[in-house]
Amino acid sequence: RPGRSILVALGTVVGLAAYVATLGLSLTVAHQIRSSFNAALATEVDVTATSVDQTTVLNLNPTKVRILNGVTGAGLWATLDLPNSVVSADWDRRRSSSVQVYAASASMLPVVMPHYVWGTGYGRDAEASHAHVAVVSSALASQLGLARVAGELPIIFVNDVPLRVVGVYDNVLRRPEAQLGAIVPMGLARHVFGDASLGSPSLIISTMP
């Protein structure tokens, strides 16, 4: 039947066109993401500690680095190395995830530049007082079912340590590994989990292009 053959051929052409358009869009988005992170890396200096000089890096003052010519921001960053690390939304861990948790000084958040869906980051006062707060990725918030109810901020538990979620972000300029995890104040991490949990901390410095 000629009519059916024409329709089949037309459908095939349309399907291929749609596939090519979708592939092209995916590649374009992927290129834009890579370009964004490559641009960020070009203006980033990473001073990472070894097991010998961990304390030296942790005791660096990002504020003093910030005043250097060409520096736009600086902060401390570390990946928390906790035994059986679990982030949950309730005491009995019914809603839980084994995502990575990161520690960041308050001055590090403007360097990471998270885009907040709601809320905001924590400040120097929260860090100095070892406030039990955190900012989490939208992926983690969705997984744990976190939401503000009647203006109340949700609470998560990191290895049974309660933390109030003050912000949820869906994108970051730097530290793409944080896209699926949570970030807590560096002061809290050192006070509650200890310096040994910080592995190889880094001083991250953002510079002008």
C-alpha cells in the first residue's frame, strides 16, 4: 500500500530528526556545563593539605588571603570522612541516604556560589558558634522529602547529629561534587566530628580572570 509506505517513511524521517535535535540539545547543554566549570577552574587556586600539614591549612585565615591583589574570595573546604556516614530526615533513619557531606567555612560559600532554591547560606557567626545548621542540594532534599512547613525549617541528621537546614541549592559554580550532597560549617565539623574527619582539607581561592 503506497499510502502506508509513505507514512512509515515520513515517521522514520520525523523520528530521526527529533533524535538528532535532542542529541544536539544534550551536547549543547553538556558543553555549556563543561565550559562553566572550566571557566571556574581557570580562576581557582587549590591549596590542599597532606597528612602532615592538615592543621596548618585548617588554621589559615581566608580573610587575610582575600585582601591579596587579584583574589575575589577564599575559604576552607573538606570532605567529611565519617564511619558509616548516613544523612537522614528522621531519628529512626526511615528516610535516609548515604550521600557525601562536606565542610566549608562561611567564606567558602561565596566561592562555591550555590544557587539557592530557598533559604540562604550560613554566616561567620553561625560558624564561630558551631551552630548546628546545613545547606543541602535539591537532589538530596527531594530524596529525603525535605520541605518548609508553615515557615519551619526542616531538620536532617548526619550520623544522628541534628542539623537545621537553612538553605537548599540546585546548582554550584565550584565544587560540582556538592551537587548531590550537603554542606556544614567548618567550625561545626571540627567541633563535633573532629579534625581527623576532615581528611585532606583545602584552602580554595578564587581569582580574577
